[in-house]
Amino acid sequence: MCLSEPQAGSSLADITTRAVADAEDELGRRYRIYGAKMWISAGDHDVTDNIVHLVLAKAAGSDGVVAQGTRGISLFIVPKRLPSGDLNDVAVAGLNHKMGYRGLPNCALNFGEGRALPDGRAGAVGWLVGEVGQGLPQMFQMMNEARVSVGLGAAMLASRGHLLSLAYAHTRAQGRPLGSRSGAPVPIAQHADVQRMLLAQKSYAEGALALVLYTARLLDLVHSGSDDEQADADALLAVLTPIAKTWPSEWAQRALDHAIQIHGGAGYTRDFDVELLYRDNRLNTIHEGTTGIQAIDLVGRKLRRDKGLGFDILQRRVTATLERARVHPAFANEALALSSALAALAGAAEMLMTEFEEAEAIAAATPFLLAAGHVVVGWLWLDQALCCEAFGQNSDAERTFCASKIAACRYFSVFELPKVSAWLSPILGANALGKILPTDVFAEP
Ligand SMILES: Cc1cc2nc3c(=O)[nH]c(=O)nc-3n(C[C@H](O)[C@H](O)[C@H](O)COP(=O)(O)OP(=O)(O)OC[C@H]3O[C@@H](n4cnc5c(N)ncnc54)[C@H](O)[C@@H]3O)c2cc1C
């Protein structure tokens, strides 16, 4: 996908790549593309014979000039090799040397600078997908699912870090139980602080997986559910997509930080995989829309523009799980923690929709996104614990599996859900960031 440009990442309205109408042929409306793209994953390689780029560019008018803003942004199929077998005018301008994901080359690509001359002249040949001006909606069709996939990738990295940590914590002997001065060192898995980190990792990794699977199910229901199911899934998906992209990405990083910590000095070396996982995951809060951009989407569009439609459905679903928890006194504390976090989130959502100016609401968007993510994952943890209580006690393996799920649910409720009120307190107190900042605080160094 060739969307980003050196000067246009989060703001794709500012792309300057131009598409100039060329001719019509058996593949459709043909254009010549001119411009520079940046950060293109697998933008060039020799794994396949050909590479087919999907390029976002602005279609020029008959005077050759492109419009400002999003008008005219369109999608083009631009192959590295043309159907004739000749090279297209697409050149690798350079490789980006990344912190992680090093198995995948990342390139700056130049289109139409004359490195190859299709039909004797400069200009990368591309064919229009659909209609002129539809490029952004077309890209977003792919991007919404891509965002959930980013969340899944993050959940996977967190999960692998957790499993590596568990294995290491059982084999690494160090220190003795509290109060004991002699005897052999014990595995670090027996120390309370290591157990705290292991449980945190589990709650982030499996909480992220639950969130992504729930969202993936909604993606299916949008296509295959009854009319009512489709409408609800669509509205809920709108709210959950930025959360499913961001929460796993942000909290996998914490989980992998714990993974390095559990490995001690070994975690800081390349001899163990956890530093690689940490570097790989760091990308996930950046690509497919940064955390800040997801937060603006959640608060600006999904909350304020849609008047809380999907958020109301989310609240009803969390409340239904809280109702189920009522008949399980064993989970009374977890239910209480979740219901007060939900109440705080609902109060903050109302404030953002009705009491805040747009700029104030946007300034508070990331803390709101973090809080919403914790409430949603707290809800899914309670749901998993209730399922374990109801169904999972038929064998030793099931009992162990369920005991660890319930422990993670309790951990999340006691140690994580209280963070929600801290994130939301500025919003609930009607304190926009702008109110505490003098204007010249960010003077250039
Ligand atoms: C390894 C890697 C692979 C990638 N693969 C691809 C690919 O295959 N194809 C592709 O097209 N792109 C790809 N990208 C690009 C990626 O999508 C962009 O890096 C991302 O969208 C952010 O754009 P940027 O880097 O220009 O940062 P910027 O947009 O400059 O953002 C910098 C910071 O400012 C914040 N910010 C920006 N605008 C606002 C705003 N309006 N309000 C509040 N905060 C704001 C951001 O949240 C961020 O924290 C890749 C990037 C990387 C690093």
C-alpha cells in the first residue's frame, strides 16, 4: 500500500503525488503517476517476480493541476513490471533502516522520475481503481480490517513474550524464598514481584486477544448477521476498531517491557528473543494510524459526530455482563470495579459530547481512548472468568486453565481498572489540556 509520503503521513489529504490521464486500454483508464512515497513495506524485493503497488494519488484536472485537500484523491494499480514485461517507472530511492520488523524491507519509492521510460517517456503507468475521488474510502475499506490485524499482531507478540517469560521464570534459579537464608536458589517464578509481572503480561496479552477476536466477530456479523445484528455490529465496530488497533499495541509494549525485565540482563541481549519482540511491537502504535490519530477518530467521529450511537451499544453489552455477574458472589469485587469504571467512562463520554468544545475534546482524546480500552478489556476479562466458572471445571487441565484466567481477571480488576479514573479525572473535572498550558511552553529549542 503506497499511501504515505515524506510530508504526508497522518494527514493523507496533503499527498502531492499526481496522476495525469494517459489513455484507455483493455485494463481500463490508464494514468501516468509522478511523486514520492515513503515508508513502503515490501515496496521492493526479489521474493516475487512482480510487485503490484496500490498507490494513492491526486488525479490532475485537464489543466494538469491537482486540487487542494482530499478532492481528487484516487487509487491506482501500479505494477513494478508492466504486462509487456518491461520495467515500469518506479524506482527505489532508499531503504529505511528500522528499529524492528527487519524481515521486511521498507522503502522510499519514486514514481515517474524517468528511471525507466514506458512507451518511450517518463511517468509510472497506473490504472485507476473504481472512480476518481474514491481513493480514501477505498483505502479505508482495507484499512479498518488492517487495523484490527495490527491489534492481532500486537497480541501475538505480547503472547510470545509472555510464554518465553514463563519458561524462563521456571528455569532461572535466583534468590531464596522470603525469610530463608540457606538452601538452593529457587526459580524466579516463585518470587512475588515476578508473579506480578507474569500476571500483568497475561492480562495484557490474552486481554488483547479477546478484544481482537470480539472485534473480528463483529466484522463477520457486519456481512453475515440478521439486519438488526448487522446494524448493531456496524455501530459497535466503529467504536471498537480504534480501540482494537491501539489497546493491544500500547499494552503489548508494557507486556514486552515486563518480558525483558523478567529475563534480567539476558533480556537486554540479542541472545534472547524478547528484545526483538519489543522492537517489533514498537511499530504497532505508529503504523495504520498512530495512537493519537486513533484517539481523534474515537472522540471526534465515533463519539461526537455519531452522537454516541456505538458507545451506547457498548455500554449495554458491558451492563449485560455485569447482570450475569450478579449471581456469582465470587466475582462481586470484579463486577464492582468494572461498573464504577464504566460509570466514569460514560460520564466522561457525556462531558466530551456536550460540555467540551471540539478542540478541548480532541486534546483529551488519548486518555479517553486508554480508559475506554481498559474498560472494554476489563469487561472481556470478566466475561472470560464467568465462562470459566460456568463451563471449565471438567478436567485438571481445564481447572488449571480456568484458575489462571480467573487470576488474570482479578489482577486486571485490582491493579488495572483503577487507572481508568486517573485517565478520566481531567475530563470529569472539565480540565482541558489547554487550560493549564501557557501558549509559549513549547518554544523551539
Ligand atoms: C515500519 C513502517 C512501515 C510502514 N509501512 C507503510 C506502508 O506499507 N505503506 C504506507 O503508505 N505507509 C507505511 N508506513 C507509514 C505509517 O503509516 C506512518 O508512519 C504513520 O501514518 C505516521 O505518519 P508519519 O510517520 O508521517 O508521522 P506524522 O504524521 O508526522 O506524526 C508524528 C506525530 O504527530 C502526531 N500527529 C500527527 N498529526 C496529528 C494531529 N492532527 N493531531 C494530533 N497528533 C498528530 C502523530 O500521532 C505522531 O505522534 C509505515 C511506517 C513504518 C514506520
